[in-house]
Amino acid sequence: APSSAPTPPPSPSQLRALLDHALFSAQVLALFHVTREYLFEPTLLVGESMLPTFDAASTVVLVDKTAFRGFRGGWGAGAGAEPRAGEVVLARSMDTRDYNVCKRVRAVAGDVVAPA
């Protein structure tokens, strides 16, 4: 017959080990969140608009979220920087806000652009 004796409570060293594991897990999750939200984020690009720079089927890129933060009034390594001609940028779609578009900057304010 199975024993119905109550299980003993965890020892202080077991509780300390559990607390240490929980704190470490929380630190890892916080670091992951901060890194992805404010510094870098892997992004999958799909489509032909950036051929031949990126494959049409799918390309994974690491987006630097600090590059132009100053351009929008934020903070970061690129504080005050503006996109330059030739750079590739990722931006929110004007049509669908939860959709990103990847484009190469052809010209910036002050550049002369010939009609196509």
C-alpha cells in the first residue's frame, strides 16, 4: 500500500538553489527583452523588392535599432544620425502598421534626383 506520510518541506539550501535559478532565469529574460526591444532584432525579409541584395525567398538580417533613434527623437549610438543615400532601412508600412518594409535610401533631403 502507498505510504501517506507527508513530504518534508524543502531545506534552506534547496530553497536558496531554487531562488538562485529563478533570479538567473529572470536576468536572462530581461537581457533578452532589452536586447531585442532596444538594441538588435533578427528579422526575416521576404520578397523581391531588394533583389539582388537580399534573396527573394527569405533572408534573415540583424536590425540595429540604435542606428537612427536620434533621427526620431530617441537615444542610441546613432543619436542625431539620419539615413544616408545607399543605406538599407527597415520602416513601418504606411498601409499596414504591423508590417515592415525594407528599402534602400536613394536620396536624402537636398539631393537632386533625376526623373526616371
